[in-house]
Amino acid sequence: MKSALLLLFALWQQSAAPGPKPEPQYFRFHRSVLNVQGRGEVCTVLAPDIFPNAAPSLKDLRLYQDGREVPYAITLSQAEQPDSDPAKVLNLGMRGDAVVFDLEMPGRSYTDVVLDLAGKDYLATATVTGMQESNGAATKLGEYTLFELSSQHLSHNTTLHLQESSFRVLHVAIATTAAPGAGAFVATPQMVTGATVPPSREAQTLYNAALTIHDIQQKGRRTVGTIALPVRLPIERVTFVLAPTYKGNFSRDVHLSALAAGEPATETASGTIQRVHLTEAGREIRQQQLSVPAVLGSNLQESAKLEVAIDNGDDVPLPITAILLEMRQRELCFDASTATKPELFYGDPALPTPQYDFARLFAPTAHMVQAQFGPEERNAEHKERPDTRSMTERHPDLIWVALLVVVCVLAVVALRSSKSLPR
């Protein structure tokens, strides 16, 4: 019995052994970090082509300088205020033919205010003033054109595009008229159902182009672009490039789907692109949205076919010249202790995610040196890592066999002990 227990203990210790350590000869790829100017903290944008050749979640990235491993941190571009906040509607009523109300704003800077307005087929002018208190001095912020043009197969815009502001109260007066060709529109206080405040445009996310789709074809009533999507490459926004001579107005639905190895779509996303450049009833309307947010690719463990489809309905297809697949900007930051050119190694999937104090304490600043990665190169000294997995990792059923042996031994011992007991 003691031998069986010792065997089980030895197998458990092997299964709990630490993972493999990074060594340069076991990495398949490397690339130099260029323009590192002396000492100090350095950041360089991670190139999209690193993701397919690195391990999932970039856990195998290792940086070396003068033969030693250098701790690093990876930053992800995102808005400082990631979520929208509600703005409370107060003092809602009418003043003449205009709907008037106050908005109690969140205690932060903002640039856009999205009004939730009911109604169809209208044009409106929103006059906005800002105050630090509801009865304080008012500062006029501007006049903004709002519209709802669904009967013209166009979109709507109810966003106040302000300069960066921090007023605690906004006073809004909305004067409306019917859209050309539509029936009369009567504005009432009930058309104002709420308001939200997105993150400030001054703190918006930065994106880098990862891939470009040039294979764009017409298939029935759809414009379809396709491309091979490499494994684990994160796509987080899709932007459409129109022919520069095209000046038309439109609103089109967009559908994205990633298909791996001929299977049904494993990842999907959808959205709307639009452009409205009009002068209606003396009001100039300028609204354009050519990007669709998307979360695709990062979880795909094999290459996939990405299809981007625009529904044209009965309208003439848009002159799309290219479709940009973009990812949020990610930077690798480290402390360059010497002027020696650092080297980034990756392509060793056996490695665990590194744990650096530098990453936990790192905070980017405006004075950091911006470097660049050189081209990807295969590691000339690469050799396959020997299989250092424990016996239980190589043969996962072995521990169950050992456990069964121990149970059988204990059962035999118990049976013999019961027979030796006095009757």
C-alpha cells in the first residue's frame, strides 16, 4: 500500500512541476526594435503580423537586450471614459413653437450629447447654451441641425456635436419643421425621451489597419468583400473607403461573418454606414459614418474566410474601393537600459504568460520614446523544444490508472483486515 501511495504522490508532484522557461533558441520568430534612443521608457506599436505567429493572447512574447530578458507591458488603446453616461432631462416644456429643456450633465468633460427624440420625417435646429448652475450665467455653445429622414431612405441624426465642454447644465431649445415632401410635423415635449453622453472625442480609441480587402464584388443586391483572416488576428473595426468622386447620400446595413474551414459562421457582427450631405429648408445637414465596430478573429484558432456584405436593397451599389479591417492600437513598452538594439522573440507556444512587476506598475506618459519594429525574421538558431512535459501531461490517463490501483490495493487491505478480525 505504501508503494502505491508513493507512486500516486510522485505522479502528482510531476503534474504540478513548473512550466518551461524561455530560451532564445526555442522561438521561431524575432524582430528588432528600431530607433531606441539611449535610455528611458520606450513604446512601440505591435504589428498585426505578430498575432498569427505568436501564441494565443501573446503569452510567448519575450524581449531581450544584451542577452538578458527585459520586462515589458502591453497597452491597449481605449477611451478613458469607456461607457456612456445618462443626462437627466429637467424642466421639459414648450416656449412658443420650440421644445425646451435642461440637461443635468455628468461630472466630466464631454464633446457629444445624443438626444433620444421620437418622431419621423422632421428637420430641427437645436440651440444649446451651457451653465455651471441651473440659474447661473449662460454661454451660447451653438446651433445644431437634427433630422429624421426615413421616408427618403436616409438615416437620422440627433447628436449635438459640441466642443470639449464641462458645463454642469445644458439648456436646449429645439425648433422643428416637417421634412420636405412629408406631412406636417408638430413638436411636443413628449418627443424628448432622454439623453446620453458618450466618451469625449478627445479620448477616443486609436486604431491601426490590420488588413485591406480589395476583392469586392456585386452579388445580387449585395456588395460583398472577402479575405482570408489569419488566426488570432483581432479585428475591432471595419471602415469603408468610397471613390473620392462619389457625392451621393445613403444609409446601408452591413453584415460581417467569419467562416472557418467551411463551417457555419463562427463569429458575426453587423452595423450601418451612412452619409447625408443636404441643404433642406435652408438648413445644412452633414452626417457621415463609414465605420462599423466589430469584434472578430481574436478567438479563431485557425484561419477563416471573412465576408463583409453591404445590403443595397433597390438602390445602386456604393462605389466601395477598399474595406479596411482595423484593430485597436496595442503598444509594447519597456525600459531601455542601454542603447543596444533590443530583440523581440515569439513563436514558442509552450511558454506561460510572463508575470512582470514592471507591467503591474507601468503608467504611460507623454514623454515616452516612440520606437518601431523591424521586419519579422525567422530565428536562424531555432530548434524544437524537447518535450519536458510531465508523465501525466504526456499520458493524462496514467494518474487515473494509478488512482484505480491505489483504490484496489486499499480494498484488498480492507478485505484482509476484515477477515482477520475475531468472530
